[in-house]
Amino acid sequence: MIHNHPADADIQQFVLDNTVCEKHITAHIDSCEQCMAKAENYKLLFSEIEKQPKPVFDFDVSALVLPQLTVTEQARTRNYFPAYILSCCFLGVIGIAGYFYKVELNNFFKKYFLHISSGLSKTVLYMLLSAALLILIFQSIEMIKKYQRKIDDLNFY
Ligand SMILES: [Zn+2]
């Protein structure tokens, strides 16, 4: 019975639960010094593994994670600022350009728009134009905000 030692898996099975082992394997291990030594080694190994403490975090996980979540929230709100600054710059540039080129703008509107709305007074025309400009600006801001939100959704940090 010295030859054809059972496989290591069979010896491990014998150590863990010899009632499910095949009879000839049990008989072999019981009679074979080599396999018995192997079985003893496995028994020792398994008992040592069992003695090992269960892996647990020895630090407070939530205490570490929660501040980072708040930082993410802060970064999120901070991210909206460029959009607002951009909108304000856009508005400012239009305002300044309109102020410096008011004569050209006046001529431009006279040439291309006034003949269509000749029945309207200049004041009404300017009011309509500023209303249109305001709507355009608000729509641009809304668009930038929507874009920013989508970018934020993509960013998980
Ligand atoms: Zn053996």
C-alpha cells in the first residue's frame, strides 16, 4: 500500500471530514506513514487558518469616507461658478460692444429691420430687441447650466 498515494485533495478531504472519504483512501492514509504525516500537516495548517482573526477594518470606515463625500458635494457647487462667470462675461461683452458700436448698430437696425417695422416707434423696437436679447441670454445661461449638470453627472471623482 506504499504505492499510489492518494492525491493531496483526497488527503485534505480526509482531514476535513473523513466520513465522506472513499474507504480505500481512508485505509491507505491510516496505514501509510507518508500520507499520515501529510494529513497531520494539513490538520495543523487548517487549525492555524481557523485561528486567524477574521479580516475587519481596524479603523472607522465611515469617518474616512463621509468627509470625502462632503468634499465632492462642495466641488459640485463650486463647479457652477465658471458657468456663471462665463454668462456674465458674455453679457458684459454684448453690453460693451453695443455701447461702443451704438451708431453702427443703429444704422444696422435701420437698414435691415426698420423698413419691416416702420410702423413701430424706435422705443418699441428697442424694447422688443432688448426683450429678445434677454431671452437669448437666459436661454444661454440655462443651456450652460444644463451642460454643467451633465458634466457633473459624468464626473464621479
Ligand atoms: Zn500514502
